[in-house]
Amino acid sequence: AIRYLSKRRQERIRLIGDMLRQEDFDLVLLQEVWSERDYSDLNVKLGGCYPFSHYFRSGVIGSGLCVFSRFPILDTLLYQYSLNGYPYMLQHGDWFCGKSVGLQGRRWHGSQPLLLPCSHQLHAEYCREKDAYLPHRLVQAWELAQFIRHTCKAADVVLLGGDLNMHPEDVGIRLLRGWTGLRDAFAEATHFEGCEDGCTLVPNNCFTDKSELLPFPLGIRIDYILYKAISSFTVKCEELKTTTGAAPGMDVPFSDHEAVMATLHIQRQGQAVGATLTTAEPMLADVVTEARTEVGVGLRAAQQQRYSSGRMALLALLLLLLQAMAALGALAGLDAGQPFPKLSFCLLAFLAIGILLLATGLHLFHTMEVKMLHSTEEQMRMVLRTLQECP
């Protein structure tokens, strides 16, 4: 269905392929390529320029993640976040795509290994004033940060690219950068060219919901290229560019987001020092405290939803028991002389069964949600205690 809901999809896939062939990047990270047929078409079109590629599969409709590379991909790994929104929020659909982070181990110019996490977007915000998904997005940011810390120890350089659905000053991006030491290519770039303030979701894009950007007349920056060197290498962002609207000579943009393109200078320097676990922000304890508070708010909300769904399931079960007693009474002849309302009885029974199944499913879902939020809060508590004990 995604293939048919996307406006002018085939035309935009062709334009993306033409641009990638023309630019001839070393690496291309794409998100929201929901159709594997589109990935296959791109792969065929780009085969000469990018002989190595991989498509990550997860969720019901797929992660949408894929990578194209000029250099061999040694290994791949997909980690799906433990919380991905709510399955009953059909209009948003984040739960069905299984938001994930894809990892590719590859060699840079055939010599040193390069670890490349390619992140799908974290859970979308939808409403900044009443952000019901903030706890889930913080759990995702925390898991992404932990994933990077635990998988980057054997690498020389770490790159993270994707739509993180967070503003640069949001607690989630500060937590991710502070806990991993990743640097923002936009802030570090020697030269920048593109949309003002590096915005990647802009109001003049024809695929953008203008109402969501009313508080931000210039747009928002939620797509990032983050990086850091770990061993004997240094990384410097020499240039960062974004696309600026419609494709050249066309009336349609490549996507609803502007593309981010970085030129990184990677250089070997001195003796290897091994992976560093130092943090990038001196006030990391405050950031973890803020994130833990928001996760705690989400935990209490999930506990309340679990209680409400459990109570609904119990009431439906009681209704079924009452109906069973009434049916047994009718069979025993206790209501002799009174017609038994079979149709109404059956309709009420089906309704009670439906409510029981739905409420039980919601109760189980929110039980798992409570467990994951509680686990993340406990992890943050332990980290916070360690940070506060450090001199």
C-alpha cells in the first residue's frame, strides 16, 4: 500500500537515482524506502557507482533502511528498538515499520575498518505541545546511544546518519551526543551551503504538512550526520550541504525532507589510543536527569493505561460470566414462560468477547511498555549515580 500512497513515487525514485549517480558519493544512507522493489530499482540503476548495498528488513511494513557503498560491506546487523509507539495509532503507523538502527562494518579504502551505524528516524513527534511519544523517543535515543557505545570499540571511525526526529536542542539529541561523544557535522562544518540554519524539513516543500511548521517559519533541522574518531584517526567535516527544494529542472522535490550531504576528511594520526568512553558534554548528568524524568512521566502514564485496560478486560469477563449464568438458568427452566432473547444475547456476547480480547491485548502491550520504560529508567539511574560519583 505504501507504494501507491506515496505521491509521484516512481518519478522521485528516478530523480534520486540520477542525483546519486551524478554526485558519486562514497556512502549513501536512505530511510523510508518502504518498497523493496524501489530498492531493487535503485540498486540496478546505481550498480556501476555503488557496487555494494544492503536493505534492512524489520517490522510489518519494513524499516525502510538501505545503504549503498563504493567499498565492500564486511558485516551487517539490525537492532529494532524495544518501544516503537502504539499499534492502535493507525494514523501514525510508526509501530508497524519497526524503527531500527542498521549497522554496517566496512573497510575504508581497503585498509582500516569503519563502523557505520545507519539509523532510521526515531519515533515522529506529531505534536510538539503535547508530545505523547517523547518517552518512547527517549528510550530509542538511549538504546541507540548504548548500541553505539557497545559496538564501536573495534572501529576507527563511527558515523551515524538519519532522520532522528529531534531538534538540535532537544533532550534526546543532547543525550545521544553526550553519551556517545558524537559530533554534529552541521556545527563542525568548515563550509555550509543549503537551507538556512541547516533545516531539513522546510515549509516550501510540497510534501510537507505546513500546519506542523507554523511555529517554525524557516523549518526545522531533524536530519543529522554525526561522527567521531575512536582510535588513531581524526575526522573533520570540510563541507556540509543540503538540497534546497525541487530537483534541478523539475517541479517536485526528491523527498519531504531535504537531503544532507557531508564531506568528511578522515586521516590517520599518531598512535592508536583505543576506544574512548569519555562523554562530550560536561553537564551530562543534568541531561540524563532530564531524560530520566521524562521517561518516568511516560512510565506512570503507561501504568495507568495498563490499569485501565486490565479493568476493562475484567469487566468484560464479568459480563461474559453473567451471560453464562443467564444461559444456564434458561436451560434449567428457571425463566419458564419468558421468551429467551437469543439475538440480543448473542450480540451482547460477541461484544463482550471483542472487548475482552481487545482489552487483554492492550493490557499485555502496556505491560511490556511498562517493563521497558522501567528498565530504561533504572539504567539511567545507575548511570546518573556513576556520573555524580565521578570527581
